Amino acid sequence: MAEPNGPDSPQQSTAANVARDVFSSEKREDIWALLIAAGIFLVSVIAPEPVHAFFSSVLVLF
């Protein structure tokens, strides 16, 4: 059976738990954004012409 927290280990508040989860999620999103950007960079270094054609023809709206 689990022991309740003693005086040496106070329980975290709900706000602290929510903040930790939110920042963890944002950190995960930032890591994925960096990985995607690095992947696009590597592909553009290896094959610049197809990447240029893709961004100039397919992504015309941007």
C-alpha cells in the first residue's frame, strides 16, 4: 500500500501539475518542429531542385 507523503515531501498543487504537463507538451512540440526543419534542410541540401520545384509550384498560396 502506498504511504502518504510525509513532511519531507510535500504534495504538488494541481496548478504545478498542469503547468508541468503543459510545458512538457510544448517542449515535445518544439522538438518535433526542430526535427522536421532539420529533415527539410537535409533534403534540400541533398536534392535542391525538387525542393525548390515543390515550394514554388505546390505551395503557391504561401
